Amino acid sequence: MTQVLIVGYGNPLRCDDGLGWSAAEALSRSLPFPEIEVVVCHQLTPELADSLRSADIAFFIDAAHDGQPGELSCEGVTLQLGIIRSHQMSPAHLLALAQQLYGATPRAFTVSLCGECFDHGATLSSTVETALPKLTALVEGLIRQTIAQPCC
């Protein structure tokens, strides 16, 4: 059975920076499968490598700062070797850490929407709120496709 990890991260008290949390929570409601683990956090930390070790595929969801507000992006992640600093973790660094510690090499993707407002506040901008279903539909489709076609 394919194991899926969804990590939504950012600051939910900085408007659109809370996108990762909102998306992860929406996906946990629409994909209530036991093979899917959903994690929400403020930033990526080394402890997430432990969750990656049992995943076959991982999605890292965060708001982007560069681009057109509401613009959707999905990119594959390749591990990044080198010095890992706990306050500067990236999905690529986490993949490298999971490989170094556990020999784990899940496929991984970063999924983001470009934010419009990063001021203090607990609500998403209308632009990001409107685009959020497009992001969750993309991730949901990739997950359903992955689960339907088990790896190995």
C-alpha cells in the first residue's frame, strides 16, 4: 500500500502564509485514508525526516512570495546534499536527511500558491481563498492516481 505524507507549513497568523495549513486541513477532510498522514507546522524541521521514512510520496505545501497572486506551482523535489541547518530546512534538505538517516527516498513535490497578503491576520486573501480549491484538487488528483497505481 502506498504511503502518502502531506506537509502543510507556514504561519497561519500571517494571512496567506497560512495557506499550507488551510490546504492540508482541507485535504485531510477530502482524503480520509489510513495511508495518508497529514502534518501541519510553522516550518520544516529535522523531525519531519522520521515521517518521510515511511512515505512513498510526499507533498510540501506552502505559500509563495514571488509571482502573480493566486498562481499555482507544482514541482518535483530532488534531495539536496550539503550542510543542513535546522532553521533553514527545505523539502530538498529533508529528503537528504531522510535518506542519510533511514535510507528513505520518497518521491516528493512542492505545491504552492503565490500569496497576495502576508500581513498579520488569520484569514487568507480572497485571491488565495479562491485559488485554494485548484491547489487541493491538484494534490488530491495526484494522490488518488498514486494510490490507484501502487509503486514497486
